[in-house]
Amino acid sequence: MLGAFVSAFRTPDLRKKLLFVLFIIAVFRLGSQVPAPGVNTANVQACFENSKDGIYGLINMFSGGALLQLTVFALGIMPYITASIILQLLVVVIPRLEALKKEGQAGQQKITQYTRYLTLGLAILQATGIVALARTGNLLQDCNKDLLYNNDTLTAVLLVITMTAGTVVIMWLGELITERGIGNGMSLLIFAQIIATFPIALWQVEKAKGPWIFSAVIIVGVAVMGAVVFIEQAQRRIPVQYARRMVGRKMFGGSSTYIPLKVNQAGVIPVIFASSLLYLPAMLVQFNQNSDAAWVRWISEYFVRGDHPLYMATYFLMIIFFTYFYVAITFEPKEVADNMKQYGGFIPGIRAGKPTEDYLNYVLSRITAPGSLYLGIVALIPLIALVMVGANQDFPFGGTSLLIMVGVALDTVKQIESQLQQRNYEGFLR
């Protein structure tokens, strides 16, 4: 592996791409540390160290801790992720978007443009909400200090414009990486932000529980990471045979291939869906925190703290549901079966058309079952660590952070591997 790194940096064009990616990530991390104008940095830092992420845990993780410190890149990549998920769902619902998706590269560019516009709108809404909470003192828990130097309207508008512009710059940086670097730009930026919170989370474990528990956490974490890599790579290959056909005097077809159905076909999206929905009760409690109503006390006891068994069970079941839901809307067996029939392909032993569709549905429903259980178990690891170890909910060896880190790392390594193989170098993977 080290030899592959050396070979990659010896290749001029590949070295240029890798250095460009590292430069963009450095700029991105710098923007995540620069405070936005009008923010009282000393008070924010004091409150940030003495408070927990609360309901903003997921968004704060995607921003690398920049959200609760009110930096220029405070919103991070989360508006773009939300916009992308919304567009993916709308493609299934709106015929116009579905037609654009089938148009190929031109249609995909249109959908990308719509994603950018939606990202801008979501960034304005999220920035407005964050600034409003900062002005009222409800952004950070147990914080009685002023987070802004001035609470006037001009300062609030300037903060909203700055954070929105930061999100637009992040989109531009991600597209630069995709165009001129290695890997998917947005995914690498998310990877960089999550990695940035990794040492802090481990340090909190060591500080709270001592070196022995810390060592045990590292060992278990490495084992969990290896298991996640194994499952992420696992797939069911359905063989497909193409019949031979005569076109003029030439024979075409007769080749064989396969349809790869991954065990984790849905990726990390179900975990994000479930986490986002579970934030809603916590947000209701936050806006009614001075109320003494029975429903506020009930939600505060069962759905605000992540260590309650009812919260864990609800989270687990929601992940299973959203896994089946997302796989159902992103993989269409009928479309696959029709395309195979159109080009003369068939699954050995299965008739083309409706029987092929039924067979794909049969296999997909059964392979999604272990995939959904796997996602639920991995997502619960930080909550179990919260109970057993006393770590915070951004515990690195599990949940959304680990799934994203492993997925992005595998995808990037494969792209470097393919470029090394083009130059007859031995790569990372065998």
C-alpha cells in the first residue's frame, strides 16, 4: 500500500490531482475555523466547550464542529445533502424530473442545476434559523452569554448572507475536486469534516474513562470498521446472458455479465432519514422548553436523550423501514427487466419479462433484510457507547460517521487503483 502511494505521487498527472485535492480540503478546513462577522468568539468557545450538541448533533458533525462555533462554513455540506435527497425522491414522483433523468448527461446536468438552486434556498432557511437561535440564546444548551456582539437586524442579515455564501463556496469547492481531482468532491468534503471530529471524540473517551477503556474502544472500533468494510463490499451477483443475433453478416451478443445487488443497497441515506425525523420531537421540546405540559415532559424523557431503550428501538425500526423504502424507489426491477428483454438478455432459468421482474423483487427483498439490520446495528453503536462508555453521541466508531468514512474511502481508493492500473502499477486492492 505504501508502495502504491509512492507510485501515485511519482506519476505527474496523478500527483497533481492528489495535491489539488489536499489543497482544496485545507481551504475548506480553514473556512470552517474562521468565525463569521459579528460573532463573539470568546463567548461561543466558552459555551461550546461546556455544552453538548443536542439536537444539532448530525448537522454539527457534517460541518466538522463549525455549526455550533458560528464560522463562515457553519452550515457545512448539509444543505446540499438535503437538497440531493429531496431531488432523488422528487424524481420518482414528478414525471418531468423522471424524463430528465432518462435523457442521460444533459438531463443529469439539469437535475444538478435544480439541486444547486434548492441548496441555496435551504441554506438561507437554515442560516436564518441558526442566527435566530443565536440571537435568542437557544443555540447552545446551558449558555447564558451573548453569542453575538450586536443583536440588531443588520448583524443578523450579514450573518445569514455570510453562511449562505459559505455553502455556495463549499458547493464550488466540491465540484472543483470532482472535475480536477480524484473521487467525488462532495463526498470527500464530508469525509474531511467527519475526520476532523474524530480525534476530539476519542480524546473525550480517554479523558472520561482512562487508557484501558480507551484501548478497548480502539480495538473494538477497528474490528467494527473491518466488519463495515466487509459488508459494504458484499454483493449478490445475478448472472445475465445475452442471446446471439445476426445483424447483416456479423454475429453480435452471446456475452455474459451480472447484475450486482449490494447488501447495503441504500447506503447511509436511511440513517439520515431516521435521524432527521427523530430531531423533530426534540425541536418541539426546545421551542416549548419553558412549558410544563405532560407531552413536553414525556418527549424530554424518552426522545431527547439517545440512551433510552424506547428511543433506540424507534431509531432501529425507522432505519429498517427507510432502508426498504429507499431501495424500493431507487432500484426498479421492472425497468431492469424491460431493458434486459429489449437487448435480448435473460437470467439463466428465468423467463424474460414479468418472471424476471418477480425474481429480482424476490432477491432484492431478501438481500435488503440483512442490509437493513446491519445499518440499524451500526447506527446504534454510538448510542450504546453513550450508555456503556459515556462517550458523546458523535462517537466515531459507528453511526453515520463510520458509514460515510468507509464508503468514501473505498470509493476514492478504487479510483486511485484504477488510475494506477492504467499505468501498470500495483495498486491498493487485490
